[in-house]
Amino acid sequence: QVQLVESGGGLVQAGGSLRLSCAVSGSVCSRRTMGWYHQAPGKQREWVAGITSGGITNYAESLKGRFTISRDNVKSTVYLQMNSLKPEDTAVYYCNGGVAGIPLWSWGQGTQVTVSS
């Protein structure tokens, strides 16, 4: 069973930055498209960004230009650099494998991002 461990969240003021990390157990990460998702309070989990095994990236339209997804296949880790954060970015952030926003594995615990105004 693949395990996902997200980290890097925290409390930040609007306009600030955070870098999230997602450690993926085993050797599956390098072969899979990976994605980041977020779930705001009272809302459904939504896809944020994705990156293919070859490094091609894609983003939710509303987040383009502020978020950057990257990966280190040697470390089996996926990153999400978040800049110019807004209060509406407040959510729990998760990563998972898969395409078209369809997750492959059980969810990890996520990492909380809170942006104060």
C-alpha cells in the first residue's frame, strides 16, 4: 500500500509563500502522474495541480501563476510552491497519484495551510 505524507503547511499572512512536500512510499512515484488537491472548510476536495512522470505540469485555472508543482523522482517527493497566498487558499492540502483528478491511492493526513488577511 502506497503511503503519502504531506508536510510544509502552516500559518502565513496574505501575500506570503509556503512550500509543501509530499513523500511517497515505495518506488511508484517516478512512474506516475502526481497531483496536489485541497479541501477548504465545508467544501469538497478539489484538484489543484498535476505533474506527469516527465515533468509536464498543469494547474487549476484560478491558481495559474501563483502555484508551481515540481517533483524529485530520486527522493520520491512532490512539491507545491505557493506564492502570493490569499485567505481563500486556506485549506488542507493533499497529494495523490493519478490523472484527471482521479486519485490512485488512499489519502494521507494532509497538511493544513492557513492564510490570514
